[in-house]
Amino acid sequence: MPFIRTSVHKDISQQQRQCIVDGIHQALVDSIGMPSDELFNMLAEYESSQFWCSRTFNGITRSDRVVVVEITLRHGRSD
């Protein structure tokens, strides 16, 4: 069972949060064959003063509304 922690900026709407969680979940279902009812995603919010990142790393312009996704997945699934 993958356990996902997702962090979003506090200004992200509830609808956007739901779309982010749904997208992560569907990606796991599609990519590793995870059962569609196996949803464990803890979503937390952060303030701008709690997260630092380069807004220009690798030549890509980023906003200050970064979504951070951490996936904990135990060995046991086939490649």
C-alpha cells in the first residue's frame, strides 16, 4: 500500500486539492497497477514562509505554489 504525503500552498482551492490527489492516485493506478480503491494520501498545506525552492532551477520558471509529493512504497510489487 503506497502512502502519499502531498503538500500544497495554503491558497490552493479545495477543488484544486481534489484534482491533485485524484491525479496522483490515477498515476499510481496506471503505472504500478495499484487497486483503484487503495487511496491513502495525507494532504497538508504550507505558507510561503515555510518552503524555499529555486524559482529558476534548470532553466524552468516556477511559481511559488509548488506541489510536493512524497510516496512511501514498500518492496513487494513487481516491476
